[in-house]
Amino acid sequence: MKALRRLLDNIKPHVQKGGKFEKFHSTFDAFETLLFVPDATNKNGVHVRDSIDMKRTMAVVVMALVPALLFGMWNTGYFHFQSLGQEVGFWAEFLHGALQVLPIVIVSYVVGLGVEFAFAQMRGHEVNEGFLVSGMLIPLVLPVDTPLWMVGVATVFAVVIGKEVFGGTGMNIWNPALIARAFLFFAYPSKMSGDLVWVSGLTEGEGVVDGFSGATPLAEAVSGNIDKFSLMDSFLGFIPGSIGETSTLAILIGAAILIYTGIANWKIMLSVFAGGYVMALGFNAIGMNALMEVPAIHHLCLGGFAFGAVFMATDPVSASRTEKGKWIYGFLIGVFAILIRVFNPAYPEGMMLAILLMNTFAPLIDHFVVQGNINRRLKRAKVNA
Amino acid sequence: MSEVIKIKRGLDIRLAGKAEKVFGQAALPEHFAIKPSDFHGVVPKMVVKVGDKVKAGTVLFYDKYRPEVKFVSPVSGELVAVNRGERRRILEVVVKTDGQEEAEQFGAAKPADLSREEVIEKLLNAGAWPFIRQRPYDVIANPNETPKAVFVSGFDSSPLAPDYDFVLSGQEKYFQAGIDALKKLCDNVNVGINHEAASKVYNSTKGAALHSFQGPHPAGNVGVQIHHTMPINKGETVWVTQPQEVIAIGKLFEEGVYDANRIVVLAGSEVEKAGYFRTKVGASISTLVKGNVKEGNLRYVSGNVLTGTELEDDGYLGFYHSQVSVIPEGDYHEFMGWALPGFGKYSVSRSFFSWMCSKKEYRLDANMHGGERAFVVSGQYEKVLPMDILPEFLFKSILVEDIDKMEQLGIYELAEEDIALCEFVCTSKLNLQSILRTGIDLMIKELS
């Protein structure tokens, strides 16, 4: 520890202003603060501060994503060997999945952090921690067969267009991870939808047993086969889908971590589920097409709904920032996700579009909440006058 | 007495080093100083020169923009230094005491027998006017205005704060006289009291409306109490003062002298024997802390750890402060601090495992525990600000210097101390109190 500290202290003069490697100031700073919490003390204002910082916040979110990630690895292996008609046991399935998933995670992090570091250096800022979470979210919302170069391109697009053009973490309008997903969805639809991309190796189709279908339950539901996977299967995650989105249970474990630690907002999560449930219930009552008839509770366990509700909608930067606004924002995400899913089966991933849509409208919701506060104050003044 | 007002949002930080209710023995220091920086917006004009003899109550300087507001010496002795900082700004006006306790005589009088103008004049001349501050803006009150009310918070809920039941005991007579004087300034005098405390002095006081508050810090902040009883609208002012200052005002009328005596609490994890001490306004803290603090690099704070000012170990007690806090400086690098489980780390969130020991008292240091970032996490500030105000939107309006929005979003109701907890919990480590002060300064400049 001490040796490491000494090493950093030795390098430091060279990367500071006027030093030989001034260009790498932000990069050095990022690594230094990663290894050591800075020794900076409070100067004016409060003398003590809460121990939490942005790194801790982001680290907790990444921890909360781990159950979904691990389950996604196993799920990948499980369906891969199902498609081949082989029984290989838990560990072999997990190992296969891990080998498929890890490269995507690594590409996402390396590319994304590279862009972040470059921007921080150009601006002379500190490197923001936001990408620690985005870098994990991007792989988890992608189909496992996504080519790695696409992951890289999408990540660059998400970080640059989704975030840095607005000024970096805290300034972006949309959730960067969803920008990556949306970019791929519209740029390379054949790799992002269909019946083949969800199971590793299925696109090549070597040795696949006859009659195996890699279609997601949502795709099955469109053709009226919702019963192919039971509600319990969808809840536990024995269904094909994007890497991290399959197991509602694993996602809920993450949700529990986020809510208990107080990092993510429970109001948003609850209202997204409530919005989706109410909407689906309404459709159940009408029941005009197969998707409308999918039981409301089943809807919540399918596709990216749960993952979006817990990890995407709750991104504080792109969500509504007022407490009242959060209820409205979340509820409408739930409503729109089911609405898009049911009425436009071409976009079974209604969740992604619903969140991006509500990200866009979050400032408007906030505007009305803030206006409400202002009006209350004006009214009070008039009563007194 | 009206009903109890329950404050739900807020936070009591469990700091180690709470003071016992006993008086410690410490000699009065040799040096005392009045610091113009304690009075926001005041530009000091010196009246006495280095070497001049002064008595307690002798004018040291006045405000350039409002010459009737005078600042006086707390003790008798000799003016030994006028310490200046950048651009020759006066930082400290230092008086060395001669131990004689001579005082200027202003004449005793019953406030009831005086007119409002006479009361104001007496307060101004005796240097007691700066005790009266105003909301909005948290600056010294303008003697030419009439406020809609006077409000005294009778208790301090901030970390390790003094217990006013203990501090005021036996001073009922002076407190009553002080309230009588305030009542001349404005008929509507209010005292906020702690529902859980005995409040003996306040309950026996006549002429002031009592409002009972219950809940975590900042329930004891006068701004919060005003917000819940008589919120300040545009164009209104409320004058505020603190319990020990009411007593000083009372003594001025009872005995005719400027009373600089203060009981301060010395507390904090790095104090050996935390307790209460009798000292005076502007006293050097050297005799309080010498031999009574632990080893190590320490931070001395005049006031509480949320809003106080940093001092050297021989610095001077702030004009408005009744507390000295001593905590570790915390200027160390912590290896992988953000990733460790953090069993001993205090956080409002449960992201450190310290939630497992909920009763623990913490030894917090002045480390920032992270770097400054943009606003990212939302909803944090609201949880510790018990007012119908959207703090984040207010801060953003200040950052873009939008005067109209600042006004609409309630900047008149806030002082720095009210949002100190927001700054404490802020994940992005923003200096919210400075941001608010910038906004207030802008308001003063644009609207005056």
C-alpha cells in the first residue's frame, strides 16, 4: 500500500500542470482516485461529509447487476446446449455462457472507458464514474449473439452522442445504455430481433436439433404460444432473451440491493410495475389480440420490462428529478411499455422505447411539479397580502 | 401554547464527543477579536487605532454602508492588531485584555418605558444591534425597517450543539428583559422550543408566543421554524436572534452595559473532556483547547461542524457562535476506500455496512470522501430539508443566475445553515452553502 502510494506520489509531479506528461493528467487522476480516496478536506461549508461518493454509488449499482449477469451467463449456456440437444450439467453451461458473455462485457468497458478518458482529457475534467454502470448495462440488454464490433460501435455511439455531447455524466437527456441498444436496434435490426439471435450459436445453426426454436416468449406470444413458457419459467429466467433480462428473480435481487442501500429510487420501480400492470390488466379486459390476452403479471416478467424498471428507468440523471414527478414518470413508462408491446409487435421491446420516450418527457413532468411549488408559494403570498 | 409541529425530514448525525452538562474550568484568554467576516455584507470602517485603550462596549468599527451599525469591543484593554488579508481586507480586530473589566455605561432602562426608536438607538449605540439578524438573506437587520415578526429559536438541534436549558438556567430575568426589548421592535415575538426539552426559561417568559417543535435537525433552525409558522413571502422580513443574544440584550437594558459573556460548549471526538465553558464573544479558543484535545492533525471549528468556520488552535470564537467543535482533519489517502465494506463509515445511504450498527457514535473527520461531480443523484436533498422547497432546482437557478426563478423557488426562506445537511449528504460533494450564498448576494445586489 505504502509503496503504491509512494509510486503515485513520485509520478504525480510529471502529470500535473507543467509536467512532462501533462496530457495524461485526467487519466492519472482517474487511476489515483480509484486506488486511493483523495486526501482533500472540506474547505468552506460543512466540515464533515457523508462517506458516500459517486464511485461508491456506481459500485453498488454494479453489485446489484451481478445476479442478473451471473444468471445471464448460465442462461446462455443452458439454451446453447438445449439447442444442440445435449445435457452437460450446470458448470459446463455456466462456463460456456461466461465465455460468450465476458468478451461483450470487456469490449463494452474497454471501448466506453477509452472514450470517457479521452473526453475527460480533452475537457480537462476528472473522469466521471457514470460509465461504470453503463458499461455493465450495455452487455446485459444485448442478445448474446451480437457481434463484438457492433458492441464497440454502439458503445462509442452511446457515450459520444448519448452523453458527452451534452457535457458528460449528469447532463445527458437519455439513458446512455438504452441509446446503445436503440442504436443497434435500428441500425442492425436483423442482429437485434428475430428468433435466432437470443441463443448463442443459433445464428450459425450448426448441429441444432430439429424443432428447436430460439424465439423469445414475447415472439411466441405474438403467435399465440404464450403457454410455451410458464409464468414460473419467465419469472425464474428459463427463457431466451437478452443476456441480463431473462430472470426476473435475479433482477429483483438487484432491486432489493438498490432499494435497501437507498441508491435507486423505489418510487420509480414501483410505479413502473404498477403502470405496466394496470395497462396490461386493461388490455386483458378488452382482449383483441394474443398479446392483449397475456396475463398482466406475466407481461411484467417478459422481455426487458423488469430489467428496465429496476436498472434503466431509475437512472437518476435521465429520470424525473422531483419526487412527485417520479411517480408520474414511472407509471407512464409502465403504461407505454405495454402499449408499444401490444400494439406494435414489430417492436416487442416496448420497454426500451418507453423509457427513452419518458426520458425525453421527464423535464416536462418536472416543469409542472416545479410550477406547482411556485404556485403554492405565490398563493401563500396572496393570502397573506 | 399551540400544537406541536412535527418535523419529519432531517437528520441527526450521531457524532462522538457529546458534552456533559458540567462547567469546565478554563482561564479567560488574553486576546479577543471581532471578525468582520462574521457579518455578511458589512464593510468595516475602523474607529480606533492600534494602541488605543478600549473598554467593553467601545466602538471598534462600523459598517461603511450603514454607519449606525457599530461593532464594539467585548473586553477592556488595548487594541493590539488589525489583521488584514488579501487586498487589505480586515480579517480580525484584536483586543488584548487588561483584566480590568471596565465597561462603557449606556444606562439601565426598562424597555417598556422607552419608545421603539429609543430601544433601537440604545441597541445600536451599545453594539448590540448586530445580534439582530434578518431573514431573508441572513444579514444584520436594517434598523430602519419594521419586520413582520421577531423569531428566536430556543434550541439548537445541530450536531453536538449546546443545550440551552442548561445554558440559560438562572438567567430568566435577563431573558425576560431581552424579550421585552424585542417586543418594542415588533409586537409579534416568537420563540421556537423543543418539544422534548423542559424549556423552563421559555415557559416562564411572558410576552412571546411559543411554538413547539419536534423532530431531527434542522428542527432547531430558525429558518425551518419560521417556514412552518409564518413563511416569508416576497417583501417580508422576520428578525431573528439567538437565546444568549437575547440575554445580552436583556443585560444591556437591566444593567446598562454591553455584555459579552457567552457560555460555549466544547465538543467533538477529539476533545478530552467535552463540556461547557464561560467565556466571551470573540475569545481566543487557546485556553479552552490547550491540553484538552487529543493528539493528531485536528480541525478546530467555531460553531457546529455543519456551518461553523475553521479556526487555528488559537483562533477566535465567531460572533454568533456558542460552540467549538474539534474533529480530526482527515487529510489522508484511503486505499480503495470506495470499494471496502466500510463497517465504520457513516452514511445516510446503506451503501456501507455501517448500517449493521445503528446506534454507534461516529468520529467523523473533515475528509471529503470523494471528488466533486455534477448533480447526478436526485431526491437526496429533499430528505434532509423539511421545507416545501425544491432545493436542486433552486441551486440550478442560482448557478444560471436567474433572479426570478430564485425568488419563485423560495430563496427568501433559506439561509446557509438550512441547507447544510443537503451539503452533508450530497453524493456529488457540491458546496451548496457557497452556491446559496452566491445566490443571496446576487439578490441583495440586484434588488437593493
